[in-house]
Amino acid sequence: MTDFTTDAPMTRARHTAPKREYYAYFGLIFLATLPLAILTWALFAARRMELPEKGPIAKAWTQARIITPHIFNA
């Protein structure tokens, strides 16, 4: 009697989420945080009468970089 189960090549299961899914969530979160980042940037600029160091896109990008990994680690 022959055991044919050992002849199959060993494949590893993927333990990480696909990159497309990560980028889809990242894009959605970025678009969701962008209006609030623009609003806070404009209010800061109006109060202080000077432009902040980071623009609204950079702030939204940072927020998306913080939030997205939390979704995949949950």
C-alpha cells in the first residue's frame, strides 16, 4: 500500500491579508478623513493667521496610516 499524501509539494498558507484589500481600506479611510483634515487645517489657519506645517492631505494620509493597520490587526 502506497501513501500518496507525501508526494504533494508543501505550500504555505498566506497569513497576511492581500495588498489590494489593504489599499482599498486605506483609500476609503483616507477619503473619509480628508474633509475633517481640511476643516481643521482651515480653522487653524484662520485662527493663527499662518499656515500649519503639515497640509490637510498630509494629515489625512497620516490618519489613514494609523487607522488602517488597526483594522487588520483586530
